[in-house]
Amino acid sequence: MRTILCFMAALLLGLCACNKDKYFQDSGIHDPAFKGTTMDYLDAVPFYFDSVATIVRLAGMEEVFKRDTLTFFAPTDRSVLRLMRSLNYDLYRLGHDTVKALSDVPKEIWFKYLQRYMFHGSNQLKDYPQIDYNLMNTYPGQGFLSWNGTPMNIGVVYHDDNGVKYVGYRQISIACIPDPARPRENWIIDYVASCNITTYNGVVHTLTDDHYYFGFQGDLFIADMISVMENGG
């Protein structure tokens, strides 16, 4: 069964990479259906999501990814790797033990930052409004609260084509809003490479590899981890 799921997931990603219609970038294809849960999908694509699937389990969220209706903006394992490298650099610099396995990070920290990528309901590209980062008063996207209440903005960028505005491919953008008191400032903006992967219990949108740190704010993640170390956690 796992072999079949892996083949199906690889086929979806392969089809996505070949599609160049006006709605999606790189790996976008209209409404690909994966025959399994969102958890099954992460497990079926270990090249991209092996560490992410492990974090889901360490955070105690496996059953949510199997049963709850969920829109998941999936970061790739590279964002986890970059975060762990930065974390260990700071831990070593401060004289703390470094992290040798993902399980060395407390469950509560994984739980906190994983939920920034999770949203209630099942939303595809068509469900999000347009955003233009140069014309925010006209096309502002839409504010959302993630699963744990982190303020985010999600919108669809309508790219230009041959100098004509908004007629090119469409790409979902997600932004973390660091300070709710200043909701238009210092956004951490990332983009979706592969959208509208439907599962039995929701939708997966895969972020590009330009999404640098798992959790969006690597400095806060590292500060939380150092606090645990310094307080004997």
C-alpha cells in the first residue's frame, strides 16, 4: 500500500512540474486528488516531508492530520534542516547541548510552530482573494488566524505576462504577521510551489524552498528552545 501511495504522490508532483497553465507556478495542477489522508500524503512523499511528518507526530497532531478538515501549507524538510543548523549554532555558542534528533525539541515547541501552517476548513486557490504587494489598498489578500491563532495573510498573486498585468499564472502567497498591533508591517512572506492537492480530509499547499525557516520566525523558535535549556527543560 505504501508503495502505491509513494507512486501516486510522485506522479502528482511530476505532473505538477510539467504544467505551465496560467493558474499555477512550477508544480501547480488543477485539483489533483490524493487517495489518502493529509498524514498519508506527507508519509508518501518522504523526499520532501520526512522531517515534517516526524514533527507532526512529535507535536501530537497525527490524528488531526488524519481526521480533521484541514488546510495545510506544507513546508519542506529543507526549512527544518536550516532551522536545526541555526539552532545548534546558537546552542553551541551559548554552551548548551546541541540537538541531535528532532525528538530533542520539546513537544510544546513543535506544537506551537507547526500550527502556524494549519488552518481550519478546506481552502483551495479559488477560495483566496487577490493580493498585490505593490497595491495593498486595492488587493490586500485576506487576514486569517492559523490553527493556534497566529495572525497570517493569505492571497493569490496574479502575475504579469508580456507586460500585461494580472494575466499570467496565479500563485498563492502566505505571510506571517509578527506584530498584530502593526498588521501591515514586517511581514514574512512566502509562496506556494504546488497547490490544491486534495486529500480525504483537506487540502495541501506546498511552500517553495525559499521558505527559509520552519515556523517562519527562526529567531523566536531558537529563543524558545534556549529558554527551555536555561530553565532546565
